[in-house]
Amino acid sequence: MTSEPRKIRWGILGPGTIAKAFAGGVAHSRTGTLVAIGARNPGKSGLAENFPGARILDGYEALLADPDVDAVYISTPHPSHAEWAIKAAEAGRHVLCEKPMGLTAFEADAMIHAARKAGTFLGEAFMYRLHPQTAKLVELVRSGAIGEVRMVKSSFGFAMPDFMPEHRLYANDLAGGGILDVGGYPVSMARLIAGAALGKPFAEPDKVVGAAHLGQSGVDEWASALLHFPSGIVAEVSCGISLAQDNVLRILGTKGRIEVTDFWYAAGREGGTGQIRIIRPGGEEVVEVREDRWLYAFEADAAGEAILAGKQEFAWPGMGWADSLGNLRVLDKWRAAIGLEYGIEKPERRVNTISGRRLRSGGTTIPKREIPGLPRPASCLALGFEDFRTFSSGMILLDAYFEAGGNVFDTAYIYGSGYTETLLGQWLKNRGVREQAVVIGKGAHTPLCYPDVIGKQLTQSLDRLQADHVDVYFMHRDDPDVPVDEFVDAMDREVRAGRIRGPFGGSNWTRERMDEAIAYAERTGKQKPGALSNNFSLAEMLVPIWPGCVTSSSDEWKAWLTARQMPNFAWSSQGRGFFTGRAGRDQRDNEELVRVWYSEKNFGRRDRAIELANRLGKSPIHVALAYVLAQPFPSVPLIGPRTLDELDDSLQALDIALSPDDIAWLDGGSDQHPARRTG
């Protein structure tokens, strides 16, 4: 007697209209069964009728705690997707999340990060991608049915009866509007077809230009975008909630075109026959795709099959993680082009972390150390974050770094034309942790490298930071034509005014100028320079990456830093990719790596880092970072992760404790091989 195959026990988190459609799909699936509903209002009429056979639980937390639930389908309004997907992963539950996966690619990345750590499945519910009609479309494109694809045109637009401020589609607080609700469909299809034309799962555009009408509530009521792909394919996509559109997918090629009406419904919600029209100069052909299964059953089964096979993401043509991230990056650019930032994304509303919790203090993953002149211990890793342009995108990384124990933040007057300082200021105020933080400020970058610029730029920096002081200050560059005493005097004035409350010094300053500045300060009773921010890494920078840059990785520099016990906040501390697979003796495609780092001495260090990493079960880049941390002088590497995965990866270096013999061996000055040391 054979046992029944195991089925995925589904719970639905947020029982709305789309949840009812998914429930119908599960009921007609091969792999799943619906067992429970998590509802904020479990007594709401109609729940039992709309979700027959499912237990109605009081609240979302109850659903995640239910031991009889394997996977949850999240169909709440867009702004809560990230919170509940992360909480579900932490509870060990697999997740199918209604599109869009998150409000931004940054949110989706945090959701993927949580699933990856938990070992759970996470998929984005673009139901059309799993239907056989979509696979047929890809087959036709790849077979050359219309020649070479040149253009894709697609829309998904409908007209609501009127402006309805209470409806989620018009509600700013619920991330309403067309782009996030339906714009992802034509974008995902355009990326799929552009990829199919190249024989790839999907392709990413290199240019996105968007326009839209923002209505009374500030959401996009109708919008359009142009996507240009590196292959030359151009896509025109449009969407709307207040404008009915023709909703026809058109794929234009050199020998004809393909047209599909309402492609996202494929053969129909409850099965039927879908039609793909192929129009060529000689006539029209109709390719029919007959499918009796329910549309939403395909995504339920694709998710179920992945879960049962121990996979964490959809198999193609479902949208895997990279596909979902790429789609959201396009939507991010589209929204940026039209200036659409929801009120719920702004600092005053983003009071919790991405998981919906208050920020936690007291993390110990990143140790702290005393730095001379600083009023509080500083984490051994400092965070740089130039790549974020909104509070909602940057806060995810800032929160995670702080909760791990990090408290040193590297900013500069010129970074992001000032936005890095603005973002940090918003975050420090919003989270209420300014007194726990060590804020690095930098100014007087060339060509404005003059003493009288320091105070003026610091005033602007403090305004952006919403603060009255920085904790560490560096001149961003040096001008050897200006007497060093003038620079020291300018920084000393800021110390006496209370606007610099810790050490100051130079970023990209030479030993000679630092010695001269220290001597001048000692003669005149001024505060002497007490810190540097020069390049320092296991690989020695051969030529400046950028004009005016100074490396401190030579033997002479190391001796000077050790003798002075000079703190160095090291930028490019991991050699800008030299210790990753991007570099190699036979790899010469990256001009910067070749120009700045390629020497036999550096490759010898890289070889030893690889050897030690293999012994420790780490990566060479972890060894490179551990090398900077283990110096015999205060050495604080600046790291610049863009994602939570990259942050976690950097933190692996903290497991490696290198001895002086290890350091000497990595440098190449000792024949002694290192023992395995972790701690």
C-alpha cells in the first residue's frame, strides 16, 4: 500500500481578494492544501465562505506560530510584505509573497537575506510566469518566429470608477498607484522577452526613463516608461489605475510581431484557451494554448515543488531571486524618475527596522575598542554607505550594522553631493542613537583644499547631520603648497568651538606632512593631529586609485604607524576586489585592478591569503580584512557593503585571529606557515 504524497500545508496571511484567488489555486493544485487563515479581524463576515475548510486564526503572529502550517502566502498591502516575510522566515515558514515582493529592491534583498539564513523558500507571486503560455511565448521568440526582436510594447492599465481616497489603490500610506500594483507585469515580461532573445532567462535594461501623472493622493494614476537593453531592444511599458489601456503585449521583430491580450491571465483564471497571434507580412497565425488548470494553481504547485525539493527559490520561468531583484530595480528607477516616494518611506514614518521591530542596542558581533581621543569605544569596523539615495533604502543596512555592534559611521562633505550626511543625520535622529555613535566627517577635498573651507563645509555638514559636532574629522586631501600650520589652526579652531570632539587629522596625507603638523601643534599648544584615514590593505596600492590618494601599506608606513601608535581608518581595506575572483594573474579585463594592484609581490600575498583561507574555511577577502584588523597599531577598516549579505560576509573576518607571525607570513617577510587560529 502506497502512502499519499506529502502536501504543503498553506496558510494565508491577509485574507483579501487576491488571497481568495490563490486559495482557489491551492484547491486545484497537486501539491498543496489550505489549512489556515491569519486575519486581523477573524470575525469578519465571509471568511469561512471564501476560504472553506481553513481554520481562521486571530492575527498574523498566530498563523506563523501554528505548527500545522508549512508555508504562508502573504497578500497584505504592499508596505507590510517585507516585515511579514522576514518574520515568517524567522519562524521557519516558507513564503510565497504577492507582488511586488517589497516596496523596493532593497526591501526584497532584506527578505531574501532572511530566507537564505533560515533555509526557507521565498518566491514572488507573478502567476503568469508559471503558466504554459509564457513558456510557449519564450519558445517562439527563441525559435526566431518573428526574426530578431527589436521592441516590446506592453501595458496593464484599468480605470477605477472614480478617485476613491479610501481605496488601497489610491492610498499613499498603502503604496498605491499603478507602478507597484500592476507596472511590474509589463516590466517583468519585457525583461523575460529581452532575455529570451539572447537565450537567457531574463535581461536587465541599462537605461530606464519614466513619466507619470501623480494624482490627488500623490500616487501614480497612470505612468509610462522606456527601457533600453544593452542588446538594443527597447521596451515601452505603461500602467494605470485611472486609465483603461489596451493591455496587449506586442513583441516586434525583423520578420513580424507577436500579440497577446491580457498576457497575465494566460488561458484564464479557471483554465481555458489562450491565444498567441503571430502577424507576418504574409498573413496571421494563431497559436492556441489550451490549459484546463486554474491559473493560480501553477504558482502554488511551482512553489510546492520547490519546497518539497528543498529549493529556496522558483525554478525558471518562475521569478527567482535575481529576477525579482532586477524587476524591482527597474520599478525603483521608474519611481525615482517621476519623484514618487511614499510618505511611509520617509524618516518620520520609518521608526522601526525592516522587520517591524524597534532598533536594538548592545550588539556584540562587532567588538569595540578604545581609540585615543574618542569619548566612547569605537567598533573595530567602520561603515561607509555612499550608495543609498533614500532613507528607506539606507536604513536597512544602517540598522543591521548597528544591531551587530557597529557604531562608527564614515561620511564626507562630498559623498553623494551631501546626501550621505543627510541620510545619516536622519537615521541618527530617527533612531535616537547619536550619543552611541562615532561620526566621521571629512572636508576640504580638492579643488577646494584650503584652510578657510574647513569651517564653512563643516557648518553645512553639521546641518545635514542635524548635529552640533562630529567625533572624528579628516581633511579629505592635502595641499602641500599651503603651510601645514594653517590647516592645523583651522581644525584646532573647530575643536575649541566644540564642533570636533575627538581626534582630527588627514585623509591621504603623507608621513612628512603629518610629522610637520604634529610638531607645529606641539610647539604652539594646539591640538595635534591624532588620526589618519589612508589606504591600508594586505595588497599595497602601486599607483593612486584617484588623484591625491595616499597608501600606508609599505614597510616604512607600517613602522611609522606602529611607532606613533597612530589610528588609521583604512579605506579600500580589502584591495577593491583584488582578493576576490575578479583578480588573477591571467585576468586583465579590469583596468583599475591591473593598474593599481597587479604586482608579483601583491600576488604572492594573495596566494598566501588563499592558502590560509582554505585552511580556515574562509575566503581570501576575509583573511585580507583580518590582516588590517590585526595590526600592531589602532587600525579601523572602513567597509562599504551594499547588501545585508555583503555585511554578513565582511563580519566573517572577525572569526579570524591572526598572530604577529601570521601577519609576517602574509606579508612575505617570514617563512613560518601560520597555524589555524580562529576565535
